[in-house]
Amino acid sequence: MIHVGIIGFGTVGTGTARILLGNRVLLRERTGIDINLKKIADIDIKRDRGLILPKGVLTSSADQLLDDPDIDIIVELIGGTTIAKEMVLKAISKGKHVVTANKALLATHGAEIFRAAAKHKVEIGFEASVAGGIPIIKVVREGLVANKIKAVYGIINGTSNYILTKMTEEKAEFSEVLKEAQKLGYAEADPTYDIEGTDSAHKLAILASLAYGSQFNIKDVYCEGISWISPMDIEFARELGYKIKLLAIAKETGGQVELRVHPTMIPEEFLISKVDGVFNAVYVDGDAVGSTLYYGKGAGDMPTGSAVVADIADIARNVVNGVPGRALFLSSPKPKNLMKMDDVRSMYYFRFSALDRPGVLSKISGILGKYNISIVSVIQKGRHEGKAVPLVVLTHMAREKDVVSAIREINRLSVVAGKTAIVRVEGQKNG
Amino acid sequence: MIHVGIIGFGTVGTGTARILLGNRVLLRERTGIDINLKKIADIDIKRDRGLILPKGVLTSSADQLLDDPDIDIIVELIGGTTIAKEMVLKAISKGKHVVTANKALLATHGAEIFRAAAKHKVEIGFEASVAGGIPIIKVVREGLVANKIKAVYGIINGTSNYILTKMTEEKAEFSEVLKEAQKLGYAEADPTYDIEGTDSAHKLAILASLAYGSQFNIKDVYCEGISWISPMDIEFARELGYKIKLLAIAKETGGQVELRVHPTMIPEEFLISKVDGVFNAVYVDGDAVGSTLYYGKGAGDMPTGSAVVADIADIARNVVNGVPGRALFLSSPKPKNLMKMDDVRSMYYFRFSALDRPGVLSKISGILGKYNISIVSVIQKGRHEGKAVPLVVLTHMAREKDVVSAIREINRLSVVAGKTAIVRVEGQKNG
């Protein structure tokens, strides 16, 4: 029998407990191991979670779990990077395996935690930290182990994807849709973490660490959110045959890894463009397997609980077999080889606010040309002589550094009335 | 060091060898294990596979591999169910682990092979047997281990999906598209195995065995192919908001498992409807995780090789750790509880060839009503008084047995000119 202790009895904690209790027989049939939920610790032991626990399981003292020599696996579900870190390190130091859904913790203090785990020969399961119920950690680490990973593209924040989907379907403003999402519980009261890309960046750091065998950190990820996206940009993208998604991108080019999160235009015929609402999807391109995609719910009590319990089952198998750390490969990571954002190459969508005067396009395209940015297509719409109208330009591959310089110069032009909207473009359109 | 021997140096054998040689360092970095491709056996040792092998690796004698005490893992890639079975059982009896891409072998003789493997404490890796490069076996067996599997829906035959996609895009006849597919190498000279659903049925038996913990056999799967599908049915489906796909379906209802492969109408807004061409996808619905989908290439040297090498890496880890059989859970399967096809419930699309006379719809709907089959919608198109015109009926849920009886009775009506086309329908349309 393997004993599990859960610290943090919130949404995911409740889902995890529900699965461990409800599917205990199924899990025993499948793994040959009886997994016993021995203790749950939470500061609030009064609230009704709609779950009947055996007597004595719930406690307000996390130490009761950490000090219990019977407990093999500690599940950390309190979140944050302070108390959670303390608890995780304490569990590790006591020789307990750890399962966590805490992406912020791993993307910030991952190196330290994995070092400690290696030292104490315990496992860290973190399937639930990326893309909720989608077993993407296992897929990248084991299922695609034979592949050099060429690229990973993830829609890994449900809140942002919900907002962008609604903006696209209803041609609505960001602020409107955000309010609606908050009402429905799809966005937090303070949505910054989700809409500014931080959550996606945490998850990308974890995925990229597995894909490229280095311990990447949140600081390594270039990050831009979606709050400035306007229905106009979504509409222009549609006209050009693209969807706008908040994409987390990891790519290896010439031995360097680029890591970035930003609104991205993707050809509408790509499968990942069709991932709508709160759903998540991760596209992985491997040198042997080619294009693959993994889709499912990225959050919620039961989907995330599914991932937590998968980790528990995996570790339980290893514990019973006496081989903890079986699939670990982050204990001696390769040195990072991070591409500077300046050197990243991409295609771009620019929306200039240009005065409707003769010669404006020539001025703008002249500056783009000077910086080696060549144009694929131009859309100029609406005529208001002397007034600002949107001028949309789609480019071939260009270097970020050149783009930054060119746009700075263009924004200074007297015929340009406002800040230029910039959306990076991924994926070649057919034909 | 782990030594591998490959029997069968065809397409997948070549892909597997290419990965083992080309990504050897990567695999060592990731697993900590040096995986050595020691021998490859094939009756044809002359043909150029575009691959430079170290001297002495290629042999025409499979026994050289089976008798080599150094070789830990035998990769069976010869296909078929006779010699392959012999080799696999021999490898097992010599204490060697086996990796195979052979779905026919496992769906026919799986019970015997897994029993032998359990007896000799060796592992059988078969990731490559279903959906090529998509790590769906690992996903179902490990990633979703916490879930009662409610349903599995697979597009798991690339040839059929390519043909149906082309028929849909080009409004072309089956026979035309098949010829084109054969020219392009997407269909075999004898395409029966693919287009009649047998290949999908083999793979479904394997998937269902994992999902439901019983050892299902090809004989347990109801199977219908796509060769009779006409562009007319695809067009009617489109009008009704559906795509037609060859779907492999496993579902548990009331403790019984239904297993079937047949052309299926799916709402066009479902993600799986958008899986086109030779690509495969498996949709898995778990009680905790909800809807998930896994997408990638279902065939080909490198994608299938990716799955073979993932199995090799997994087994290598277990061998090095001294725990073969770590994730096995088919050694003591649950008894089968298979639903009879007669009892299966589904929605249906019927296309009757009805004479264009007053009262025909009333006669047909009368018979449907008698068998408790209620109608959702009717499309009647084209007017040719006294001639046969298509009459399309979409139904609510009905029992297969009732449908068979009703259609038999309807086909006997004097006002019905030909055999009725029947396509089962899955998934509720929105709104």
C-alpha cells in the first residue's frame, strides 16, 4: 500500500481526493497497487467541498503529513512560491516524493527543487503543472523520447483562449469579454497573471526544460499579453486567413532555443487554430514523429486531478518496484543556450495608424526595406483624407531587432498617428 | 548498455534503425542508457535502404538475434500473424523483451502472447501498433490511468481517412479516389485491409483492451468499411452539418463494452471532424479528464519508428532498473463484457431510394415508428414523378436490432427501389 498526503484542499485538491477515493479500485486493478489517501491538510477544515472523507483524514496541520513516516507521496496544491516551496523542500528532505501542479514554483525555483530531489533520491511529479488534464509532460518526456524536438507551440492558458475566442466570435472588445469571463468564473478578479502571458510563460519554461534538457526559468521567456488586442486586428487577421491566439512557443534553431509567449497569427486551416474556448492544446514537432497535437481541458478540479493522480500512480509503481527516479532526466541538465529575443526571426503583422495622404505607404515601406523587412501583402482600408486609417502590412521572415528599430523609426513619422500594432505570425499559408 | 535486435528491415525497420543510430547520443542524454542497435535480420540483405549500417549488423538469420545472449530487446517488424508470432514467442521464451508494431498479431493472438510474456517476466511494447507516432498507448495506459474511460473514438486508418477527405473535398467517387491514392502510395495494391475497416478493428481491439482491462480480440469488433460510401451521402451529411469519417468506437455503457468500426457522421464543429488526409487522431473521454484528443501521423517509417524507439527506451529503463513489466496491466485481464451489436444504440442516417409518389414518406415513417425509431429530420430532394429519388432521414437514438428489422421491412416495400444506405451518427449537434 502506498500512502498519499495532500496539502491544499482547494479546487484541484478536491478533484484529486475525489478521484483517489472514487477510482481507488480501478487504480488498484490497473497498477496492482492500493493507493491510500491518508491525510489532507488545509487551513480551512470547515468548508463543505461536497466530498465525504473518512474520519481523521482532514487536518489543519501540514506538519502532520510531513512528519508521518507512513506517507510516501506529498501532493502540494497550495500554490504560490513561498510556503509551497518550503513545504516541497521539507517533504523532499524527509525522503518523500512530491507531486505538484505548481507551475510558478517550478518555473521559478525548479533548479533548486530538482537538485534537492536528486540528492534525496525522490521524484517530483508535475504533470498537472502544464495543460491540466493533457498528459503532455509524459508525452514529451517518454512518448516522444526518440525525437529531437524542433518546436513546441502551446495554447496553454484557458482564460486567454476563452477571451480571444469570444472576441473573434462576437467581434467584441477585450474589456467587455474580460468582464463576461470574470462573471462566468473563467477569469480571476485580478486577471493579470493569465492575460499578460505570465501563466503561459511558466508552463513554457517547464515544457522547454523537458524538450531541450536544460532547466529553463520564467526569466528566460519573452512575454507579451493579449490585453491590447483589438477586434480590428482579429478582423484583419481573418481577412488574411489567420486566427489570433496567445501562443507559447519554444523552438530550436541552430543550436539555440527561443522561448516566447505572445499573441500570434496562425493560418486558420491549422488544427491548433480550431482550439477554442477554455480548451488547451500543445503542438509538438519532432524530427522523427513530425506534427503531433494534444488537446484537452487545461484547468478544473477533475482534469487537473486526473494529471495529479497519474503522477501518483507512476511514482507508486516506482516506489513499489524500488526504483524512484526512473524517468527523471532533469537532474543533470545541459547548459542553457538561449536565443536573445533580438535575434529571433518571425513573420510579422503590422497595423499602422497612417494619415490618409499620398506617399505614406512609400515612406513606411522604405523604412521597412532599409531594415531588410520585405512585404508579403498590404491592406489599406477606408478613405478619410488627412485622417488616420489602418494600414496593414504582412511581412516575410524578419529579425526582431530590425523590426523593433524599423517600427521605432516609423512611429516617429509625422504621417503616423499612433502606436503600431505588432502581431507575430507563425506557419506558412497554403498556396 | 542495452542491446537491440530488429527483425524485419522494411519501412518501419529502416525508420527505427535511422533513429537509433542518429539520435543515440540524445537518447543516452535523456535516459542515461546507451542503446546499441546490435543486429538487424531480413531475408533481403542486398537492397539499399539509404542507411549506412556499422559492419556486421545486417544478417539474413533471425536466429542469430534470437540466440544472441547479449540482445535484451527484439523488435519484431515483419508483420503478419504466422512467422511473426513464432519469432515473438521464441524471443519471449528466451527471456527477451519484445517491441512490435504488429496490430494484427496482437489483436489475434494477444492473449497467448501476453500470457507467455507474463510467464517469462518480459515486456511487450506495442506503442507502434496503434496510430503510428501518436503515443496513444502510453496516454491511455499511464497518462489517463486515473480515469474510467467513457469512450474512445479513433480515426486510426490513414488510407481510409485520405480517401474520405478527398471524396469530400473533390466530390469524387470512391473508386476514382482509391486509384489516385494507390498511385500516390497511400493505398496498397490490395486495399481491402484498410478500406474494409479490418486495420482499424485490429487497433481498436488493442486500445479497448487497455481502456477496459480485458483482452479484446479482432472477433469482438463489429466492422464495416467505406467502399460503398457515395459522394451523395457525403453531400447530404454536409447539408446536415456533419462529416463522414471511418471511426473506431469503444464505449462502456451499463457495464458493457461496445466495439465497432464503421463510417460515422460526426458534427463538423467537432475537432476530430477536422482531422484530414492521412493523419490519425484518437479522442478519449475520461470520467475525470473529460474530452481529450491526440493527433499525428498514423504511419510511415519515422513516425512509427518514433513509437518503436519510445518503447525501447521505456523497456531499457526498466531493464537497467531491474523491474521489467513495470507498467504492465494486461497480465491478469478482467473478463470480457461485450455488448452484442444488436443491443448497440446509436443515431442513424438513412438514405432511401424511394419512388416519388404520394404517401411514400408516410409508409416509411410508419415502419420506423413501429420499431420505436423516431425521426429528427427529413430531406427530400429532386422531383421525378414515378422515379426513385433520395429520401434522407436522420433519427434519434435507436437500437441496432430495431433498425435492422425496420430497414429490412422498408427495403421490401414496392415504393423503395434499392438498398437503403445506413450511416451511424455520433455526437449531438449544438443547438
